[in-house]
Amino acid sequence: MKKRKADDASQALFAELCAVRRDLAAAYVRFDYTTEPELIDACIHDLSAIEARYSYLLRCIKEHGARAAGSPLTEGTKQWV
């Protein structure tokens, strides 16, 4: 039972990490297309916050010693395991 709860927690962390990766990609797109100085500042703030969340989740996953179930996530030439 304890192993199942750990697996569920790990999978929840991985699901949240994937959602944050999508948010980060969207924030970079917004930043790339923004031209107003005030909005550029807001985009930089958003990017910083999302990157902090991403780092936190990676740290949590490493502390749990979790590994993704199934095949690794790939994006371009980088491989995420």
C-alpha cells in the first residue's frame, strides 16, 4: 500500500511537471511576441516564477527518487528522463 501511494505521488509530480513545461513554453512564446516595455517586464516576471516552480518540482522528483513510467519525454534534441 505504501509503495502505491509513493507511485501515485510520483506520477502526480510528473503530471504537474509536464503542465509547468507547457506553461513555460507558452510564456516564452508570449515573451517572443511582446513589444510593449511594460508587458515585457510582466513576461520576464512570469518566466521567472514559472522557472522557479519548475526547479522546485525537479527537486521534489529527485528527492523522491522517482522515475517516469513508460518512455522518456522528448522535446527536440533534448531527452527528459
